[in-house]
Amino acid sequence: YYIKHQEDVITRRTKYELAKAEARAHILEGLTIALDHLDAVITTIRESRTADIARTALMEGFKL
């Protein structure tokens, strides 16, 4: 029973850490895209009335 429990613990922990790493990688990819197109990002944000509109425009315009 103990070994099976240890396997379960390690499996769950590894899946959790993988999910966190994938989420972090997704954020870093978005930041890289934003930095590559910094002028367009700034223009989009300034021309948007609200943060929600800016977020939507950035996600659609840069495939984020």
C-alpha cells in the first residue's frame, strides 16, 4: 500500500508541476510576442476605451 501511495503522490505532484510550467511558458510566449510588436501593442492599448477592449484586441490581433 505504501509504494502505491508514493507512486500516486509523485504522479500527482509531477502533473501539477507540469501544468504550472506550461502555464508559465504560455505567459512567456505572450510576452515575447508583445515585445516583438511593442509599438503596435502600445498603440492598441492607447486606442482602446477600456482594459477589456484592449485585452480582446490584443488577443485577436496577435493570436494570444
